Amino acid sequence: EKKKNTEKKTDKFKIMQKMVRLANDLREEIQKNNLDSFGEILHENWELKKRMAGGISDPQINKWYETGLKNGAIGGKILGAGGGGFLIFYAPEEKHDRIVDALPELRPIKFEFEYQGSKIIFIH
């Protein structure tokens, strides 16, 4: 559905163009080490992505996301596809425990930037 929506010169196409601009903005902000902008851009992208097609999110994911924001996250989004994946938040370090405590049904996984780019770390 999302692919079909972006093939036309529609509002969805314009949303995709905004998302591309945000990706460029994100790269620039990371290069400047402005990580708070990272969270803000993630949030804006997530709000746009949900407008692209049905099924991008659901009420439970929306509840978790809002809970993360209410407990100190600056932004976040869903990563992955096909009914599995991760809910990623960006928050100041002093807010991490509060977010984890507010979302006991989710398992926290530490995240770090990899400056050398993508790497294969496991082959099954």
C-alpha cells in the first residue's frame, strides 16, 4: 500500500518527499553531534510515516510510543517490518530508567551509533 501511494503525485508522495528531506537533515544534525535534533527528527518522521498507509502502527504501539514521550523521550519510531521489530526512542540518558520503568512489557536493548557503518555481526 505504501509503495502504491508513493508512485503517484499525491499527498502521500509529498509526505515521502518530506521524509527524504528529514533523512538529509538527520545526517547533518548527527554530523554536528546535535543528538537532541536526532530525537526531534525521529518523531517528525514517525508522525509522517503513520500517514503513509494503514497498518504502519496500531493502538498498542501508539500507546507505548505516547508513554515513552510522556516519560522523557524526545522522539522515536518503529524499526523493522512484517509484524516484528523494535520501538526505538531517543531520550536524554537521565530519562532512560523512567522510560524503561513505564514500559515494563517491553525489553530494553542498549543502542550505540556505529561510525564505521553497517556490519554483519552474526551469520546463522
